[in-house]
Amino acid sequence: REMKTIDRSIARLALPSVVSNITVPLLGLIDLTIVGHLGQSEQIGAIAIGGTVFNIIYWIFVFLRMGTTGLAGHAHGGKNKTECANVLLRSVITALCLATIICILQTPLLNTATYLMKPSASVLPHFTTYFKICIWGAPAMLLNYALSGWFIGMQNTRIPMFVAITQNILNIILSTFFVYKMHMELEGVAAGTVSGLYGGLVISSIFAIKLW
């Protein structure tokens, strides 16, 4: 019975995390799907390259989630509520500082990405547009990493799962609205992605305040 209880506890924590991780690549796939219906190969190529670039950039900072999970889990296991709050605060400040650096260095990052990915002359202007809009989603993405790690460390994996799913739904709705109703095309897809990230951040912040 004790082993079954432990197994259930592990499954309760692990399954929502699996779902959350599955949704991570969906941000780029959603953008690609919507632009694909426009039938412009240059824009499809720009989003394919842009999605790869941002996945690389953001995964460099995935330690914000992993590190926060460990520190928050240690504090939570020791029933140290003050330290739990301090872990969240430090992680949020770190995420904000790193995101600020990313935004400030967006031109060197764009130039480096262009050099490494070597988009064609027809794709380059679209890739540049997509990059310059989506880069402003960095603060939301890194803050979501910090908050997600904190929730997991606090033994709550359902909140990150809910946020990830809601974030992708918002992305689909907003990107579709911007593209087909506002006729913004590639800019609309990028704006929908950024808006979805900030929508997820708002939801995560509300849950964090309740658990503070």
C-alpha cells in the first residue's frame, strides 16, 4: 500500500510536467501552421528559422526552471515559508535581469542568428521582422520559467500545465485574429505569440500571489 501511495504521488507530479513539456514546441508549430495557410513560402521559412533560433536562446536559460525547482523543493520540504518566498523573489529578479540583457542585445543576437542560419535574401526581411517582434516575449518566457520551476518545487505541477495549455490556446486565438481579421500576416503571428506568452505570465503571477 505504501509503495502504491508513493507511485501515485510520483505520477501526480510527473504527468502534468510531461504534458507541460510536450506543449513547449507547440509555440513555433502553431505559428508555422497559421502562416502555412497564407501560402507564402518566404514567411514559412522565416518562422521555421525564427522558431529554431528562439528555442536555442530560451533553452540556454532553462536553468531558471530547473534551479528554482531544486531550491524551492528544498525550502518547501523543510517547511521554510520565508525561504520559499525568497527563492521565488530571487528567481524573478534573475529572470528579469537576463531578459533585459536579451532585449538590449537583440541586434547582436539577430546578426549572430542571421550569420549562423544563413536565410536566403527573400526570407531575411521576414525573419528580421519576426525576430524583432518575438524578442519582446523574452521577459515573459524567462519569468514563466522561474514561476514554473517554483510551482514544481512547491509540489504543484498542475499550475504549470494549466498555464502552458492556456498560453497555447491564447496564441492560437490571438494569432488567428491578428492574421485573418486584422490582416497583419507575419506580424500578426509574431504578435499573437508574444501576447500568448504575456497572457501565460499573468495567469502564473496570479497563482504565485495566491501561494505566496
